Amino acid sequence: MGNFTSKKTRATLRMCVICTVIFFSGGLSGIQAKALPASSDIKDFAVVTGTVKDETGAPLPGVALLVKGTTSGTITDLDGKFSIDVPNDATLVVSYLGYITTEVPINGQSLLTIQLQPEDSQLNEFVVVGYGIQKRSDVTGAIGSLKRENFNRGIIANPVDLLQGQVAGVNVTSVSGEPGANQNVIIRGIGSLRSGTQPLYVLDGFLLDNSDTGIASNPLNFLNPNDIESIDVLKDASAAALYGSRASNGVIVITTKKGKAGTSQVNLSASTAWSSMANQIDVFEADEFRRQVVAVGGNLEDFDGNTRWQDELTQVGFSQDYSLSMSGANSEKFSYFASLGYLDKEGILKNSNLKRYSGKLNMNQKAFDGRLIIDYNLTASYTENLRPSIESTISDMLNLNPTIPALTDGEPTLLNTNALNPLKRNQLYSDNAANNRILGSISPSFEIIEGLTYKLNLGVDYSNTNRYIQYKPFTEVVNESNVANGSLDQLISANTNSLVENTLTYSWNNYKHNFNVLAGHSYQSFLDEFRGTSARGFAANNIEPRFQDQNSTSEFPTTISASGVRNELQSFFGRLNYVYDEKYLFTATIRADGSSKFGDNNKYGYFPSFALGWNVTKEEFMANSFFNNLKVRTSWGQTGNQEIPSKITQASFSEDRLATGAGSLNTYPIDTQGRTLDDYPYGIVFTRLANPDLQWEVSTQFNAGIDFAVFNYRLTGALDYFNKVSSNILLEVVPADPVQPTSTFWDNIESMEIHNSGIELALNYNSKPKQSFSYEIGGNISLIQNEVRDSPFAVLTTGQAQGAGQTGATINGYINGHPIGAFYMLQFDGIGENGLNRFVDINGDGAILDNDRSVVGSAIPKVIYGFRTNLRYKNFDFGMNFNGGAGNEIYNHTTMSLFTKSQLSRSNNTTDFAVQFPNESFNNANTVSTRFLESGSYLRLNNATIGYSFRPDRLGVGNTFQNIRISLTGQNLFVITNYSGFDPEVNTGATSGGIQTFGIDRFTYPMARTFMVNLNLTF
């Protein structure tokens, strides 16, 4: 009945519109009279009646029927019926909102039954591409789009969280569970050594810089996710090549909300959430701990307590998220969107918090009959980030003796080793950063002549951060100087990113040909400034060191470090789009980038791409096909990478002299018999050699894909194959000749290549529309193969072990014939009779040495996937989003460092991992090996939401509210995995030589499980 009422409403509106047209046109008879030919040409007329139905056979009221070539027409009544007087050879044009316009020849018929098919909104929707938008049916590249209704839900700190598990080929992994934590975003595999995995982010046409802003959390936290309308991921070279040198890792285009003509509304979203530790590690309880220490023959230190340190050091985090927005348009010439946001997200570790105050203003003004359009975008935020000492806290909560009482006489118990009680550390230590960021842009465009438009894009992104890392003095602890005397590190960072772009676009089309040509110039400059001050020796007066005076002394000298880096990027680019007869598609792009990071001989890099597409369903032979849409596309192109340290192509010098009185490699004595420091003057030495021949790193990618729709567009999907090869790899290497002025230098590893290939499949199914119960099911899966080829190095270490006796040991790296992040270590074969580790002798020489190490797995998943379902019944809605990965391993560094028999024997807590081998010796080394390597496969229920939308009119507030909705959301509700750590989604290992590591879990901030209540009001 509700469906019928909806159709009646639309029918009534259509009748009103048509009646108005008839009235102002002089009446219905007047319209028909205008359509009649001269008396000499009068044709035979007949009354035609019939019914118009939808794809399910239900009648459609309010459908418009016009006699082609005339203004004669009618509309269907509430039962979908019509009657019209037409010439016998006439053709009826039948149209209805949301359905494909259909032409029906009369051919002398007097009774018609017309069935309309729903229009595929996906084909007619527009997606954001480089420097513009394009109709999806005309897209030739691989672009994944995510609309607001399919975003991940919950307390979301930054835009990347919205994407996780939603787009094929995009692997989003949180580094930790800290509020606003950084993420590894990998689009179609890892293709570089030095530049990490971060894609290029484009916000409302402004190209963001991925430089560190000085705040320890994600630099994208400045953006309020409630302001985002859509996210488009440009995955292949055809889609991304127009961004040239920064697109080798893909491009993520973020579009914020805009005002819409014909609507004016205010929206308030208020959320409250509670977070708790999702998974605890099963360390021994106090009683079991006492038994296990004695059982292994250790020295039990029993303090008569019973403390669960994981409970003591965590909390139920309380979070709030409020967003108020206003949007609308007072005419066709002006539209606006404005919002204010407040986020207060408390972490599950004590002293862990992220606060953000944000504002957004988007305006659009048109003039000169729409020829002049001015877009204005402003984003401003203030972010506070409070962090505990994460590694120390995690180590203590897992390893600290559970018999130690947390408190003594109401105060944190002083540990007998003069170590710091973690509860006391929370009172003394703080890492507090405050970031101000403002991003503004203005983009006027003017249509010079019909089809030719000039656009100017001016913008600036400014960020300033003050970060204070401090310890209040605590003299009871004498073996840690920074704690006993107090310490302060003040870090000040400022980042300025300025952009000027000029583009000319020419569009021309006729019945069969459609041309669009773009030419542009871009200039972008970056200035990163830093100043750090480090001081010790503060008064123990309970005043934070950052608010105390401090004078540098010989005992506690104050040190200052500073830097300033300026880079520039100039680009020329162009694109040609050609569509013939809506069937055959061609796209070509070229971009030339010049970067100040490269030397004079290779200042510019050139990045072309080509793509072809074929809308097969537009062909006549597909008229009665099973497919509602079938498009084949293929592309080839190149993108570049300039994410290397600044100034490395230029020579650098420093002054140096002998400071020990012995021989020197850098300076020589004036007096050959000199033996004192004065005989060794300062001299100029190389710290970096010039290399003007350093070249751009290049990623060459081939893509072939199919887009399809069947069952009246209810089932849609895309299947893609890609092959991406990265070459000219940039790396800091050690000279083969040991007699060199510097110990390392930067070079292109010309023979080395990184290959990524795979298959992506995305599917989406929608139930029949206009039903009381409806549902949507969608999912994606990606199979990716990654391989390093022709590397001249045996192992390029990425992940290294840390800790006493472990520092520097290789965990994983880049190895020929294997994926990036390949784990390279000894294979554990149990505990020998001597109580020590036994390893597999790979080469059979009878000795266990470094050459017995082998590749035993990869940190990169071979399969990533996600799926979702959305159910709607009347005013209820329910949605779930899942994501997961398989085929990767995780190195559990936490277990290696803490959960050993040796630790247990010294009255430090462990898990039962430490006692799995009864004959293991206390002196056994925790050597890097497969003993600590675990499967990283998992399936996660990322979020689930149940909501109810009230009818404001039934509540008596219909004149005030347009919509009232309340919902309950759960985040990270469960994870299915065999991994024994807090969570399989981790990466907290150390880098080596600036090369990013993957798949190492070392004292990681635990993941939270969150429940959120949201109230959304629209009025």
C-alpha cells in the first residue's frame, strides 16, 4: 500500500505540472490543434488506449506519453491507464522518472500494454576523474567509487577508515588501535622501496602533500568524514596518469558535500560511543604465575598481590561526535554547504585521546548566464592528540609481575627494581600535540566561447603543530635520568603547500561524435619547517616541564635542532576523450613533471597513457541480449614517483676534524708530528655526493576490464586484470668500491623491477525496488601476486628485530623471486636435548649459519576481500560490512621479546608459549626464526548498524523536521583468526634505511570494540 501511495503522489505532481502547461498553452484542445497538419494533409486518427507497467508488471501512474514530433500528449491515471487520439502511423514517446524513455510505434493498434525498464543510475552517474568528471558509461579506466550510503560506519576519525574493505584492489591496514592511527593504504600492490604505500590524496581538486605534519597520528585526521559525499579511487595508469609523478601508488579523490538546487536543509548528527579492549592476550593470572615460575625452577618474587595489568592500564573509552551542517541553494546561481564538527575520541589506553574541532564551507556562484562559475572551498581544523608511552605500557601490561599490587596506600606501588610503575608513568609522562590546519581554494571558470572553458585553481594548505613530549621529575626512580630529573622535547612543525593550476577544456559533440580535450599547467610548492628543543633537569614541583624555566648546564645541556626544506613541482598535462556513437571510447593522456628533487640531467619525467573502451550493449546485435550493460575496456600507461628525500642529487659538505688525538680519515695535521687537537684543524668533507643523473622511478601498468549488468540492472559488477611493473628503483646504496668520499649514495637500480599482477572482482545485487522489504548485497575480492626481480642485492632488509641481543637481526626484506616483505629467517625445528634452539640445516653443511636462512612467507596478503549487506523493512534498516585478508604471515615480535622461559624464570609474566617445551634452557636465545611467525589471515565484522527512521508527520513535527533517525552501530564486533596477538591488522616494526617494513607486531596498541548510538535530525 505504501508503494501505491508513493506512485499516487508522483502521479498527482505530474498531473499538476501537465495541467499547468496546458493552462498556459491555451488548453488541451489548443495543443492538439497546433499538432494537426493542414487540411490537405489530414491523416486518419484513432483512439488508442492502454496500460503502462513497470518491470514487475505493476501499473505506473503519472507516466508521460507524447506523440513524437508534436506537443500532443497525456499521462496515465492512478491505475496506469491512458487514452489518446493519435494518427495511425504515429509513435508514442513514453517517459517516467527512473525508467528508460521508450518509443512505441502505433502501427494501427488500438490497445497497448507498455512495460518500462528501470534506468541504470550507475551508467548515468558521474565519477570524478583527473581534473574533471566523466559519465560512468564513458569511463575507460579502472575507477572504484564509494558513495556516502556505503561508507563504513561508527566513530570514524579520518576518511581512509571509510574505505576499508569497500573497494576492490585497495588494502587498508591500521598500524594500531590508537585513535586516529596511521594506516597503510596499498592500491594494487607495493611498487616502491622508499616511498611507502601512500597514494596521492586529492581533496576537492586540491592535491595534498603526504609530508609529516608533526602530529603522531594520521595527517588526514583534519578532515571531518561527515563532510564527505563520495570517494573515488583511481587504480590504473589511464585513470591516474594525469597526476603524473605522484600517482604510482594510485590516487584517492575525496569530494565533499555541496549545496543542491531546490533543497535547503539543516542536518544535525550526534553520536556517543563506548570502546573497550576487543581482545586480551592470555598471560598468566597471579596464582597460575606462581605455579609456573616454581615449575620451571625460576626465582619467584611474590608480593602477595593479584593484579590484572591489562585491566589496570586500559579503560572504557568514551567518545562523542557532533556535526551540524547547512546546505541549499537560494537560486540556480548560488549554492552553499557549511558545517561545524566536534570529535572527542578516547582511546582504550589511559592518557590516550584525539580531539578535533572542524569547520567546512563550500560555495558555488554562477554569473553571466552560467558562463562564469566560481567554486570556493574552505576547510579548517584544530586537532589535539594525547598519547601515552605506548611501547612501555604494552610491555608492562603483558610482562609485569601480576603479584605486585597496583596501588599501595592509594598510590602506585614503587617497584623494588627502581623501575617505574606504569600507573605512575601515566601521571608523569605525556605526549601532547596540537595542530592547526587550514586549506582554502578558489576555482573560477569561464566559458570563453561555446564549449571552450578556462579554469583557474588557486589554493593553499597550511599546517602548524606544537608537540610536547615530557616527563615530570620523579626522584624515587634513580636509574632513569629522564624520569628522575624530568625531561622535555618540544617539536614545532610548519607545512605550507601552495597550488596554482590553469586549464583549458574544449568539448564538442554532435549526433555521433563527442570530443573533450583538456590542456593544463600546474605549479605546486612545498615548504616544511621544523625546530626541536630537548632539555633535562627540571624542578620536582609538580609543574609540567613545558611550563617551567630551564637553563642549559654542563650536566643537563639543552640541545636544539632545526631544518627547512623547500620543494617545487611544475607540470604540463593534457587529455583527449573521444566517444563515437556512445559505443567506442578512446582516452589519451600525457603529463610532464619537473621536480626540484631531481638533478639537471633528468629534471623532467614524462608519463603517457592510452585507453580503449567498447560499450558492447549499444550494438544492434545485443538488442535482446541477456546483458543490460556490457563494456570492455583496456589501458596502458605510466606513472611516476618522486617521493625521495630532498636535495639528494646535490653535493653536500660539512666541516670536521679529529677529536680524539689519534689518526683521522677526514683531516690531517698541519704539523706532521702533531699529537694534540690543535694540530688537527677543521677541514671540509663530503657528506653527500652530487648525482645529476638520478632518474624518476616509473610504474608501467596494463589493465583489461569488463563492466556488466544483468537482471534489469539488479546485478552489476566489474572484473579487472592488471599487471604493474615498477622500474628505475630509487635506493640509497653502499658503494661497491670501499674507497669513496661517502659511505652511501643515491642511485637508480636500473635492472631491478617490482612486479604486481592480479585480478579484481566487484559485485553488487539490489532487490526489486519499491517494496516494503528490500536488500542490497555487495562484495569484492582481489588476488594479488607481488615479486621482486633482478635485484643485485641478496637481501634488502626492511624489518629488523629490536631489543637486547636482537637489534639489527633481519626479519623480512626484498629478495629476488619473492614478494616484498618476504620473511627471511631460520626455520625452527624444536628444542634440542641441550635445551637450546634447533634449526633446519638448509644447505646441509652440518652448521647453522646465516646461509641457512630462507624465505618462509610474506607479510603481504595474497587475497583481500570485503562484503556487505544492507536490509530495509519499512522504516527499519540494517547493514553489515565485513573485510579480511589471507595468505600472509605476521612476525610476533612481542612474543619473541617477552614470552620466553628466561623471562618467566626472573618473575616476569608470560603466556603458556614460554612453557611449551619443558626441557628448554633459561639460557636459550630468542633467535629470529619461524618459531615466532604466525598466520595473518582473518575475517572481521568491521561494523554493523541497525536504525529506525521516524515519520515526523506522525510525531506531530512534520512542519519542523524532514527526517528523524536513530541508530546503533557496533565496530570491530568480531575477528576470526588464528593469530595469538591482540589483532592481526598490525605493523609496528622499525624501518631500515628508510625502507618501510610490513607484518611485524611489536608492542602494538590494541584494537578496540566500539558501540555507538547516533541521532540524526534533518530540518
